[in-house]
Amino acid sequence: MGIAGNWKITAKTPMGDQQSTLALAVDGNRISGTQTSAFGTTELTGGVVNGNSATWNTKMTSPFEMDLEFSATFDGDKISGKVKAGMFGESELSGARE
């Protein structure tokens, strides 16, 4: 089925559950797209796909600037992984295809 498409994810952060939607596109081993949350929409950068796993980055700009580093595994219509959020450390994430 692949990982391209729309995904609703939740990250369990020290600031509470943070929900967002990923719109992913895949071209070979590259992943691109956007992530939309209550804080706005950001472009994915540095996205790489390796089988059913992917890594990518985003830059949060609101309510403050922070680089976010994602690593995720896709299993059919499910996604799980981690997001590293600067001084807030690493948080678990999970979600499903929309």
C-alpha cells in the first residue's frame, strides 16, 4: 500500500498530546509533504524512506521556533515512532491513515 497519503498522528509530549495531520508524497526513497497542526502548516525536509520506515524534519515556528526530527514505521494503515523536539526530548507518536 505504501506510505503516501494523509495520516493523523498524535505525539505524547511533556506539553500534552499534540495532534497533527501529515500529507505525504513519495518519490523513490524520498518523502516530502506537509504537517498541519493547531500551530500552522510546515513543509517536511530531509525526508528519506527505507522500506516501511521513514525519517523527516520540520521546523515549528509557533508558539516558538523549534526543529522537530521524526522517525516512524508504517504498518498498513498504522504509524508509530518518535519525534525529537529540542529541549523537550523525545516523544512517542502514533496514528493512522485518514
